[in-house]
Amino acid sequence: EVQLQASGGGLVQAGGSLRLSCGASGFSRGDYAIAWFHQAPGKERKGVACITSGGGRALWGDAVEGRNTISIDNAKNTVSLQMTRLSPEDAGIYYCAATRRRLCTPDVSTFEFWGQGTQVTVSS
């Protein structure tokens, strides 16, 4: 059974940093792409970043190189999202998701498996 467990959210001041982790089990990491999505209050879920089954990385939307970094620990089967210089616009629930597709797109409908989400609150 494919399971994803997101963790690492919390309360942080604007300008601060957080590292989110997605623990994956029940499948071989090399067969799935894993992504992070952000859902701000009252808004649609949007893709932030993804690691393909082959290890390629992509940042989507407002995520920018240097402020958002996605990485993988193959030994722990964990995909992490490092976020820096956080602003109130970054607040919301962050979900990790997995797809059997070799590549990944920020379309939520292309991901078959979802974790429960972790809450991020940014104080101004």
C-alpha cells in the first residue's frame, strides 16, 4: 500500500525558514515522481516542486530557485522541501503526492497518491 506522510510544518515568522519532509512507503522510489503542493486558505491546490522518477527536479509557479529547494534522501525514502524567506503568502497546507508517471506536472489530477498535509503558518 502506497503511503505518504508529510511533516515539518509549524509556525514561523516572516523571513524565516522551514523544511518539510515527505516519508514514502509501499513503493519503489525509482518508479514514482513525488511532488509538493501548496493550498492557501480558500484557494486551489498549486504545485510547488517535484522530483521525477529519474531524479530530475522542477520548480513550479511562484517557487524560485534559491528560495525553494526540493531534495531526496534515497536511504530514508524521504523527499524534502526547504523553504526560505517565508512570507504570509506561503501559509497554508502543504501536501506531498506521488504519481506513477515518469515525469510530473503541476496538475493535481495527475497524482494518484496523497499524504495528509502539514500546516504552515507564517506570522507577519
